[in-house]
Amino acid sequence: MKDFSFSITHRSSDSSARVGVIHTPHGDIQTPAFIVGGTQATVKAMTNEMVKEIGGQAVLANTYHLMLRPGADIVEQAGGLAKFMNWQGPTFTDSGGFQVFSLGMAYKKGIDAVAHSQKGDANKAKASSKQLAKVDDDGVSFSSHLDGSKLRMTPESSMQLQWQIGADIHMAFDELTSPLADEKYLRVAIDRTHAWAERCVAEHKIQWKEHQKQGKPYQSLWAVVQGARSKELRIESAKFMAGLDVDGFGIGGVFEPSEIPSVVKWVCDNLPEDKPRHLLGIGSAVTDLFLAIEQGIDTFDCVAFTRQARNGSLYTSEGRINITNQKYKDDFKSIDQQCGCYTCANYSASYIHHLLRANEILGLTLASIHNEYFAVNLVDRIRESLIEGNYQQLKDKYFAVY
């Protein structure tokens, strides 16, 4: 029996936003929810207890990175991802599809793979001999960024690896393309992603049968919609994925905040209402969270908040600040007096400024706690505001400063 479900408990009367619950074998996720990025089975600079303390409901790890080290077999022997990393809650894995882009066409070319789709030179959005990932219709050949060893990933092996890793929610293997790629390549990539999705579904069913025999819990599969900025391809991809026997949907791609109301709407308008939707790697801009939720997104993941924290860029109720700036040297107030995180309750902006300027490890932890709390808590507040009917006031407050 599949121990997985999704239910919608509240719908907005003003947008496509909804509030719901994703049920998994390791617990429930109240949606909308910000899923904490734990790429290598760890949230950088934070312990799992800290992640729980800030309100994190689930963690997302990366199949490609765990395949390289420690190896999916080690994670499986440990009892699966949650047990391996001592995380008491639901887990996600992405498929390795992001690395098809970041180690492939985008490798060392200055093409932004995370947020800003206009960054980079369109003339460079082409295959080169120096890239570490080479795509063909069957799968992807990687050269490990660690030691140069040759690796191969296909839709089947991605599913096998994810079932070994044992996360509650898997993403189908896909090809993420540069938004700067030409239309001819976008068509090739979307056709390939659709064919791979069908192969993922077939392998997923094989793996489920085998794991059932071993008495292991169900792991759900979510298909990934692609299509860059093309309305035609996005709608085509959404309709194709909607016809597959999957439990939910990921939405891949690279978005400017201004694109979310259109591109994400094209997708969500063509996906089943009764299945959850995850926006992959999006959320580095505060406005992303509001705009995506309004289109019917249920979950997000993004590592930007902790990465930015480690560089001193911190989010506050009054906007984003750089805590390493000299003006914080003698600021003995908390980073944000409206913030309820552990860092703001116990330490001053001056102290965090000192730690980061001195390259002290504690500074990375305290800054990460603050930023991750900001992201998780903000989405929690959006969820509450949708239920209580004061969403617009919350949105207006944050759009005024971000």
C-alpha cells in the first residue's frame, strides 16, 4: 500500500494559492512549505536539531552528490537518508538533472543556473569539449568534479539510486537547459525529458515491487516539467507529465521573479489540482515565494539562504543587509528585532559582524540559522495568512522592502 497522500485544506479566493498537507512515511508536511536544502545529507553549518528549531519540516538532498560520496549503497546500508543523517522527518531527493546543466552546457561559462535567467552570454549556451556532463538520448555521462572518474546516469539508474538513498519523495530524471539555449535545442531537450519521465515511471514501479517484498515504505515519484520560457513548451510539458502515473510534480527551470506569474501559471493551470507541486531551486528572492504560492505552488527548495548567510548577506523584516559592513561593528542590537530565531534572541549584530570578519566558524552557523529561519518562517506566515485572510497585508509589507 502506498503510504503517501496530499490533501487541500484551504483555497484562496483571490488567487490559485492553496493550503494543504503532504503525508509521507516519515511525517506530514504542512503546505505551502519551504524545504530546507541539505545537498550532501547535511544543511551547511547547521545541525538537524537547529533545522528543527527553526521550523524546518523536510530536507532535500542531491542524488548526484550522494552517488559520488559516500555512495548510495552506504546510505542504504545505514537505513536510508533520514536515518543516515539522523533527521526525524520527511526527505526529498532531486534526480541529478540539475548537474546535467551545471556541469554540462553551463560549466564555467558564467551562465547563472540558479536565479537570473538573463545572466551570461547566449552564444556560450552550447556544448563544449570542457564540460563535465555530456547528454545523449539514453542518459548523461559525467566526469566527476572530485576526481575526474567517469560516471553514467540514466533515468533507470537515477531511480535505482534514489530508491537506495530512500527519500520519501523522488524527482524524475530530466534535462535542465539554459534559458539562453536556442529553440531547436529546447525542443530536443523537452522531448528527451518526456521520454526519460516515462522510463522513470517504469523503473519506479519495478523498484516499488522489490521494496514491497522487503517490507520497506513507499517512496513517491514526482515528474519534472521543463520548457524554459516557452509558453508552448511549458504547457505541452505540463500536459504530458499530468498524464503520467506519478504522485506529484516538480517544476524545473530558471526564473526571474517577473517571470513567475506567467511561466509558473502556464504550468500549474495544466497540472492536476489534487497532486502537489514543487518549484525546484527557487526562492532566493523573497518575492519568489509570494508569487509562486499565488500560482498554486506547494513546496520550494533553495540553498541560497544559507549560502548568502555564509557571505554575510542576511534577510530582515526591513530588507537585506550585509552584516560585514563597518556600520554593524558597534551595533549591539539583534540583527532583526522582529525576528524570533535563536541568533537574534541571543547575539548582537556586532558579534555576528565580528565572527564573520574574523572568519570564525560560529559566525557561519549563527548567520545560517538566521537566514534559514527567515525563509521557513516567512512561508509559514504566508500559509497562516491564507487561512486567516490577511495574505495581502503580509505581501504588501514584504514587497515594500524587497
